[in-house]
Amino acid sequence: LSTHTNINMMKLALISALAGSAAAFAPAQTGARSTSLNAFTAADLPGALAPMGFFDPLGFAEKADEATLKRYREAEVTHGRVAMLAVIGFLVGEKVEGSSFLFDASISGPAISHPGQVP
């Protein structure tokens, strides 16, 4: 291929890449929402699986409206994520015993006893 053709191909590739990346910053199109399509029940929440179905042994969902149920679900997911991070922190604390720069590496023993050793 000639040099002129190579330059044109590089220009085309650059323009294509720029046009594709510009689409990422375009505002998202939102359509009108229909309440009949967005009908909401507690049994339709993610996590309601067979054979158990919707599990609410304390009956919180019976007294809650849609917004409250969604807030409960959001809180449940958030607390679950915090718990997962806490487990990772616990396991890391077990693995790096004595090699941490925190507290002059004076924390030792099983991770369950670490909070009592913090000066």
C-alpha cells in the first residue's frame, strides 16, 4: 500500500474511534414509563426463588408500600456488601499478622483478638 493510503486509513481509524467514544458521553434517551408495566409486588423482588419463594418470616412486607420495600431491599444489599468487605478485612488481618505498618506491627494472634489489642 502507498503512504497516502496508509495515512487515509489511519485518519479513518482515528475518526471512527473518536466518534465511538463520543457516543459514551451522549445523554441517555428516556422514554415514558407505564405504571402497568412497572407493576410491583413483593414476590417479584429479585431473590424470590423456587422452592422458597418470597421469604419474609417477620412480615415486614405486609405493612410496607412499594417505596418502603425498595428501601428495605437497598438497605439489605448495602449491608450485605459491607459484611462482605468486613470478611475480606478479617481474612487479610489473619494473613498479614506482624507485617503491617499500622500500630508498629504490634498486633498479633488471631484476628478476632485484634480489636482489643489496638492501642
